Amino acid sequence: MRHPLLTYLEQINKKRKNANFATKNKHERMSKSNKIETTEFQQVQGIISLHRSKALQTVNNENLLIAWEVGAFVSTRLTKLCVGKQNS
């Protein structure tokens, strides 16, 4: 007959090995999950960056059109004022 203490110690060692194995597997799964999440996060960042760039380009185009139209308006008014003074 085996000594009960020896049987008990073997059971404890077996549980520890199983626990270590489970923990290792959990960490491996988490690592794979983190890589997937990181890749997905980078994709989301790329989408945001792309549309932010497009929005900035649109704003810059509108600012250019504002300057163009204001310049044309001022130029026309100055031309009319100068022509009006010359006729007076």
C-alpha cells in the first residue's frame, strides 16, 4: 500500500502542472487575441486618418474658394470705384 502523504503530494503536483498548463494556454490565447485587437485597432485608426485627411482637404478647398470669391468681389468693387471717380 502506498503512503497517503505520497499520494496526496502527487495529486498536488498534478494539479499544479494542470494549473500551469491552463495558465500558459490562457496567456497564449490572450496574446493571439491582443495581436488581432491591435491589428483591428490599427485598421480603425487608418479609416479615421483617411477620412480626417479628406475632411481637411475639403476645408482647405473651401478656404481657397472663399479667398478667391472675396478677392473677385473686392477687385470688382475697386474697379467700379476707380471708374466712377474717373468719370466724375
